[in-house]
Amino acid sequence: NSCLTLAAVADGAEITTIEGLADGDNLSAVQAAFLEHDAFQCGYCTPGQICSATALLEEQKHGTLSTVSFETGHTSNPQLTDDEIRERMSGNICRCAAYPNIVAAVRAAARSAQA
């Protein structure tokens, strides 16, 4: 969301960029899943997709609801279905249309986070 936020609004806030997700040479679970599932093509949207996917997993861990949660009636501990993933990632546009691979990568990262 950095391209949608005025810098002054973030004054004093903690901001994590794509570079801050890895631990040295060790990729985060989301970064590794994106590589494993070929969830990028041109790479232009990849940093935003990975940061959004990381935030999505945090939101889901905390029980934050989405529109799909309400539509399906799963408002108590919503499962991270493909529809949930698509809804929660819907603000990110991929011109190359790597969406199926992005959903697969998020699903895989979610599984590795639960393990």
C-alpha cells in the first residue's frame, strides 16, 4: 500500500519492506513459497504481492475477517480458502496474471506457518 499512502501519514510508524522480510540469507515462508510456486512473471508486482500475503497471514492468524468471511458465514475463525485469499489479495494487480500461482504460494506459506 506504499503507493497509496502519503509519506506524512506514516510518520512514526513501523514500515516493513520486501527487504525486511528475510532473515539474512534465509527467505521468509512467503518469499520461499512464491519462488517454489513460480508466483511471479515480470516481477513488477512481486514485492507488493509478497508484502500483502505476509500481512494477510498475520490478519488471518489474529482472526481478522474479510468480506468473504461474512458472505460465507464463517465469522468465527475463518479458514483460509482460495476465495479468502483472492479477496484479501484483491488490491494487488498483476498484469501477467500469475494469480493462480500467487494463490497457491499463499496457501503453501499458510501451511508452513501452521507447521
